[in-house]
Amino acid sequence: MDIIKSSQGDYSILKLQGRFDAHEVAPVREWMKEQISQGRTRLVVDLGEVNFVDSSALSVLVQGLKNSRENGGDLAICSLQQAVRVIFELTRLDKAFLIYPTLDQAVDSKN
């Protein structure tokens, strides 16, 4: 999996590419911890080029959501491919996360 880190205004953005599974969660977890410890609690995870997520990946996202909200921020997800969207819907995590069609919409949302 490839990881691209960036920021836009108040948002820290993490763009993932490939499979997001148990073998790839550590760098995502560390990025989230680092951002929150630096006071950057408005996070966006761009999954537009992710074709698979497993339960450990979902767990890291949920923990990041919890930690960012506890610190006055939020974690948004954007650009889900259909296969990944189905996983979010089946696990009902589509109700927990703010999910946007594009990165620009996530950053412009002022959530």
C-alpha cells in the first residue's frame, strides 16, 4: 500500500492506495496519533484508490475517529470505491463516519 500525506487548510489528509489490511495499519495508526498529538484533529482519509479494507483497517479508522472527536476534531472519509463502500455499509460504519464523494467536498465541508 502506498501512503501520501498532505494538508489543506486545517485538514491533515492521508491518501491510501492499494489494499488497506492488517499488514498496513501501523503507519496509518501512527500518522493519526502524530496528527492528534500536534493538535491537528481535523483528519481526512482518502480511500479513492483503495480496493479492499479488512476489520483491522476499519478498527484503526474507528479509533482515529474516536481520538479526533475526543480532541475536538473529526475524521472524514472520502472517495470510496463501490467494493469498499459496501463494507462500510455492511458494518454500518457509513452511519458513524462523515463520508464524502470527493476530497474537495470533504475539505470544504467545514465539519
